[in-house]
Amino acid sequence: MTKVLVATDKPFAKEAVMKIEEAVKSAGLEIALLEKYSSKAELLEAVKDANALIVRSDIVDREVIEAATELKIVVRAGAGYDNLDLEACTEKGIVAMNTPGQNSNAVGELVLGMMVFMARNGFNGASGTELRGKKIGIHAYGNVGQYVATIAKGFGMEVYAFDPFVAKEVIEKAGITPIDTVEELYSTCDYVSLHIPATPQTKESINYDLLTKMPKGGVLVNTARKEVIHEAEILKVMADRPDFVYISDIAPDNKAEFEANYKGRFFFTPKKMGAQTEEANVNAGVAAANQIVGFFKNGDETFRVNK
């Protein structure tokens, strides 16, 4: 019988596990759980006879792929998939997928929530500012960017978007102003919400030259990946621009320097939590299970992310 392994260091919610099990078993597949494992050795042992693998942020590197001799498909329950070694998957003929869109609303709500929190000075009682009438730029108009744009419009913000892979007509149809270059986006907007993936082309691309183009009081909101930020240069921005604010749902490696020198001008969540809602947890897990069922039953590779 085809075996589906759900390997999660940080487990899915109980409801999500129940629905994943239901989707897998109803399709006549076997399911196994490896939750809260304490060592990589446990994962390596568990994947040996797995035909399919569902993970969250768990690292599926070459060593894991080599150990999983029966593996045909791995699905990352979430949008980002930089925790999967795509090259190793391709070499072994393993299909790698993500579940785009399932966490998007959760991330979108977090973006605006953090913006409100910082605009009101962390709710410390001091006078703050409003979002209404401010300009927000969406850097990458994918699933998450679209939700951020929709919510921002509800706040009465002027919404702009830059994405060279999305037609201007699509952006305009949503009532959003398309921007031709990334430099223009940053120089135009009071807030920029970042949604680009971490790729060789984008890593450390958010740098000093780009960020210093932002207007006075500029705020960068990062719910993408910390790797896309040039961390040394953003510290230089903080030093040279006393008006600049950085918000992120994952702390940079140089967090201690922010804490020592820029109190009140940054906010980092305790862990990456854009998708940390009950609804997103269930949606992503069930989507992963359904994609695996579709792959084995119909050969469906719709959300494949490797070659």
C-alpha cells in the first residue's frame, strides 16, 4: 500500500491532522505520523519506506532524499519551498510541490496588523499615525500580495504593485496602480510589503540603494524570507535614516544590533508566524494531502516546483 508520511517537527493542529488522515485514508492510502521529532536521525529512519512526504518548515535536504528510497512525491504545506532540495528531488525523479495560496490570507492579515501596531507606537499610549491615505507598495503581486492589497484598500490606502511576471492589466483590474520598476515602487511608497521568494537572484537584493529611495518615514514590511534582505546594509539604512522603520515576521541574524541601537523603530515577531493561524494550518495540510492523492490517482502535478 502507498504510504504517506507526515513529518512535522512543529505538528499540524489536531483538526488538520484529522482531515489529512481522512483525505489520505479515503483514497486507500496508508498514513504515518512523525511529530515533534528530536533528531534528524528519526526523520531519516521514518522516510525509508515512505512513498509520499508532507512537511511544513522541516528541512528535506539531499541526505533525507537519499534515505527516502521509495519516495515519489514531497509536498511542502505552505507557499515557500526553500526547505526542499529541488535539485536532489529532480535527480531522484521525485516530484516536489508546495501549496500556494493556502496561507495567503493569514499572512496578509499579519502584514496589516504589524503595520497598525507600529503606526500606533506599539500601543504605548503615545500619539501615532494612521494608514488611511498612505501609499503602500506590493513587491511581488502573487497570492499573498493580492490579499495584502485587498486589505490595504479596506484601510483606505493607495495601493501600488510591482511584479514583472504579472500583466499590468491584471493589476489594474484589481484597482491597483502598476509600477514599472522596483526602484519606482520604493521611491513612491510610504510602506513596502515584501513578498518575493528567496532565489539566487533575490537574495540580499533588498539593499541600501533601494531602501534609501523610500520617502521620509518609510516602512519596510517583510513577511517573505530574511535571506532577501541585505542585513548589513539595512543596518546602515537604520543608522543613516533615523526615520526608517523595519517590520518583519522573522528576526534577522543581527537582531541584537537592532535592539541595542534602534528601539522603537523595528518589530520582529518571536518566530516566523505569517501562516500561524488555525485556518491556514488546516488549509495547507489538507491541500498537501489532496495534492498527493491527485498525484497517485491521476498523475496530477499542477503545483510541481521542480523540473
